Amino acid sequence: MTDHQVPRTRQSQIPQTQENHMTTDQGATIWLTGLPSAGKTTIAYELAGRLRGEGHRVEVLDGDEIREFLSKGLGFTREDRLTNVQRIGFVAELLASNGVKALVPVIAPYADSREAVRKRHAGEGTAYLEVHVATPVEVCSVRDVKGLYAKQAAGEISGLTGVDDPYEEPESPDLRIESHEQTVQESAAALHALLTERGLA
């Protein structure tokens, strides 16, 4: 190689045919907040399947998995919950800024922590939607997917969000889903309609 020759960049080495097929999909974070057993994760996976079927890149950031692999060691104090939410928000924004639809079915009980995540996305110019899965605690306690409400009632655990620990409902979410009054498919369809309206699906 002579002095005047400049090595090609990685991008210039990508074959033209491959460049034509590279994704230009707009990413976004869709945060589903709500009480335990509200239906957040079920709706998220239903929507994920539909979006993938349309060719979108999608990741579901499951709260339990995050607790196990990213936030292991954190408890459920207000400070630890804030730390957990901010970690998830960082990962979600990173994914979304790279063209992925990041679906986040995580309680995030405090309004200030959710607002901090929204501001982070706004600062990076990344789309962010807050969805309140507004299932009443009475319905959630009957569903009791993980047995948390039964354990709280038996005195085996404390600090259950919406029962003996605060849950601050979003005042102005981008969408409020009454999951106890419609099917999972209908809930996911309502969220998909919002994404379409915002030019994200």
C-alpha cells in the first residue's frame, strides 16, 4: 500500500446488495407499567409476535429476567427500584436508538423514575411511549400469576406494589389499557394502533 492509498472503511466494504437490505426501521421504547399480574408481560409478548411478523426488530425486556441478570442484588426499596428502572431505561434506549422496538413490561411504580426514563429518551431523540395497563388490584389479586398476593395476605412477604407499597398511576400516559375489559389480542391491537398512528409500525 502506498502513502496516498487509504484503506476502505468497514461500511465501504459492505456489498451493495447487502446495503440495500439493511434495516431502516425506527426504534422505540414502549414501557408497559401497571400492578403485578395486570397483564403487562402477556400483552408485550402478544404485540412482539405481531410486530415480528411484520418484519420489525423487537426485544422484550422482561422485568424478572432483568432482576436476575442485570439488577441482581437490588432489593425493593424506593432507591433500589429507582436504580432498577434507570438500568432498564438505559438498555431500552440503547436498543431503540439502534432500530429495535423495546417492549418493557415493568411495574416502575414511581412517577419520578418513569419521568427520568422519558427525559433520557427525549434527550437522545429516541421515541418513547408510556402505556398504563390499568387493571384494578382486585382483578390482579384474583389472577395472582406469581402467587404474590396470596403470599402478602399470608404475611410471607411485604412491600407488594399496590397493596402495602405505593403505585403512582400515570396521569397522562400515551395509552391506557383496561385489560380486564378486553382480550389480550384486543389490548395488543390497541397498542399496535397507537404505534401505527405515531409512525412506528
